[in-house]
Amino acid sequence: MMRNLLPAMLERGSGVSVNSSSGWGRSTAAAVAPYCATKYAIEGLSLAAAQDTDGKVAIIPMNPGIINTDMLRSCFGGDAARYPDAAEWARRAVPFFIQLGRKDNGRSLTVPG
């Protein structure tokens, strides 16, 4: 996605790329080592690309937080109900995403809440 969108953003001199990371892209858990590895890769790619843009655009690795999804229910069982579903999460996340900009370039962020 970045390979296709960043050239136009850089030419225009503005844009934000939010890349889906995870809390497990910033820490580890042995039971989900392959997942951690993929999310560490997103963090590293995002931070390296952020350095390469000279601040013209923002590239941000984003931890969405814990969301009650089928995947979470398969891991957490009934405890997944303690977390927001996708609609609840979106109501909180969208205003946060809208305010992102150059000031956030290269920052590993987490959706609040």
C-alpha cells in the first residue's frame, strides 16, 4: 500500500499513512510469537519509512487496542465481551485518526481508550 500511495503523497507534500500494528508489535508473548514478529515488522517498516520522508508526510504504526472480534473470542473466550466491538471502537477511533498529521510522523501510537 505504501509503495503505491507514498509517491503521490510525497509529490503533493502531504498525507498520512496509518499502518496496523499491535501491542504485540511492541512487546512479546511466546504463545503468539509469529504474530508478534509480523507486527514488529510493521513497526520497523513504518519507523524507517517515516525517517525517509523528510517530514513531508506522516507514517504512523498504530496499535488499535483490543477489539472484541472473532479472533479475540477464539483466544479470550467469554472475556472478549469486556472489550468494545468494532462499531464502538470506530466511534472512538475515527476522531483520533482524523486529527493525525505531520506532527505524528514516526510516532508509534495507540488508539485511546
